[in-house]
Amino acid sequence: MSVSEKENVVAQESQHYMPVFRRQPLVIGHGRGAILTDTEGNDYIDCVAGIAVNSIGHCHPRLVSAIKAQAEKLIHTSNLYYTELQARLAERMAKLTGMERLYLTNSGAESNEAAMKLVRKVTGKKGFVSTKNAFHGRTMGALSVTWKEAIRKPFEPLVDGVTFVDYGDVSAIARAVTADTAAVIVEPIQGEGGVIVPPEEYLAGVRELCTERGILMIADEVQTGFGRTGKWFACEHAGVVPDVMTLAKGMGGGFPVGATMSREPYKFDQGDHGGTQSGNPLACAAALATIDVIESESLVEQSRYNGELLKKLLGELESTYTVDIRGKGLMVAYESSLPVPPIVDYARANGVLLNNTSENVLRFVPPLVITKEQITTAIAVVERAINVYPR
Ligand SMILES: *Cc1c(COP(=O)(O)O)cnc(C)c1O
């Protein structure tokens, strides 16, 4: 694609697509593994993975063939009928999470919507305790438990009865719980908030508090799930099983699919909830193939040790401007006292895609298949960016 064709894509889109996204000036053509190629033929090491979505890399051959084969057989039936793949995925997910019940969705926000309805139904209570800096999605319910005022305020009134407390502080939750609290909703590591890792004992403390006070614990693992943090699910780092777990992002390796898991006896009954396209055979095939690849290629373990390498290399770049390096597995943040967007721009111009969650925080969430060599090359570019850019 020539430069003018690229300009056409941008012009065409900006004329008709609602301008909600702030996009980087890049038209992506294709991808393989942890490499993306733009329409001008330039390669990039992808340290973003479609925001922690392309867990098994771009166009993994086993995911592609599973989707192809299923597309030729059956794409959608609605939930009026049974399909074999939905049953298989339900069983597989129960085994993976240790939670008995599953409801399939098409996105993270939808998984949280289902979770919020579920906890209200099974407790008969209305309130939620959420955390400052939390991100749970953009739909009305999920947005109600999302912290950032700029994206929440313009759409009020939202779901009633939400209290936000400091992340990482169990006693703050204890103080916020009332007789009408249905659930606490919490990310095991805050993602959009800037990869905030809570104190070691936090999740176990939340679990204990919820049990003691008879309220439910919703773990939003939409970003942290499926090996991202070096465990299948980040709650495992704390040895915690929540009452409800929400999933999406990495689950379909890029195919939109999510899940709301719960442990017995918490579940919807017939007619309580639904979705016409949710859990369609194509989505189930993609999720099953993604899980197979994560398992057979030991990507959870790879996420753990390559995450350590990533943090070590970032640590070696430590300059007077480095504020913090944190994260688990391949979910890592580099925080600087200087603005990081120039680093993102420099890296893109030099073949590395990065993402920043704020002016000062770079977030690394590459495909779990990224190699040591690719990590090393990417961080060398970040190092040059840090040195080049004026300070
Ligand atoms: C991305 C994200 C969501 C929302 O997922 P969508 O698929 O964008 O709706 C919810 N919770 C967390 C923790 C996320 O990172």
C-alpha cells in the first residue's frame, strides 16, 4: 500500500467512523507470532498484543485452522440449541478455573455486566464496592464500577450503590461494606490503571473479608487471565478462588469471546440472562484452540520467565527518571517521571509497538509467544528512545 493509499484509509475512516479512538498513525496489514507488518511492509515487534488479547501471537496456525474448519461447518445457531463445542468449552473452563459454572460472552464488559447481574440475583442485595483506578469496561453496568471520572461522569446516572475505595487496602473495603453490599469487584492486578500490583496479602484478605461478611468476591481477570501474569489466572498467585471470575481479552487469542465463571451455588436460572450470539460455535472453537496452544506450548511458564527477563532488562535501563518497574509475567509497567509518549513514537519509528496507560506509564503486554530475542531487541530500542529523547 502506498503512502497515499494509507492516507485514504485514514481519511475514509475519519469521515465515517465515530472518532472515539486515538489511533497511532499506522495501518496494520498482517501479523505472525509477535511480529506485525504494516501495509507499507515495515515489521514491528508487538509489545501490545492488541491490548493483552493476542495471547498466542498473531494468526497462530492452530488457531487459524480451528477457525477455518469450524467456519466451514457451523458459525452460529443461537442459544436455542445445544452445540458440542459449547459443552466442551464449559467443561474445559471449569477444569482450568476450578469454578463450576460458566456463561459465555463476547467481551470483557459483557462478562462484568453478567457478573453484576448475577451477584445481585443470588444475594438479593444491590451495592458494589469497587476500587480507585479500576477499569471494568464501558457499558453502563461495567462503567458504574469503573473509576475514571472522565469516562464515567458524562453518562450518569449509572448503576446505583457503588463505593470506590483505595486499591490494595482490605480495611478500606471493610469500612465500605454495608448491609446492602452484594459484591466486591476487583482486578488481581489493575491493568488500565497502570499495572498496579497490590500488596502480597491483598487478594487473600479480600477473599477472607468477603467470606466473613457474607458478600461475594468478583475477580475481574479480563486482562490478567489466560497466562498473562505467569499463572493461568492471577488469583492463583494468592491461592484464592473468587465467587465470580470474569474473563475475555486473551481467551480467544483475538477472536471476541469472554466468560463469566461462578462457583456453586451461584448461578443464573433459566431466563435470568442471555445473549443471542454469545458462545457461538466459532467463538468456542477459537477459545478451545487458544487454550490448547497455551497448554501445549507451555505459554503460562514462558510468560513467567520471559516476564522476569523483561523486568530485568528494564531494570538495567534504570535512569534518574525511572520511577518504578512492576508487574507479573508478561504484564509489566515501566513508570518514568518524564512523559513516555515520545518513547512510544520513537519505538514505533524503529520497529517496536508500545502502549502507554498514562503520560508516565509504559505497559508491556506482548503476545505470550514473544521470544527472548524479540524482548531483548525491543528493550534495546526502548533504551535508545530513552537516550535520544531530549531531557
Ligand atoms: C479490557 C478490560 C475490560 C473490558 O473488556 P472489553 O472487552 O474491552 O469490554 C474489563 N476489565 C478489565 C480488567 C479489562 O482490562
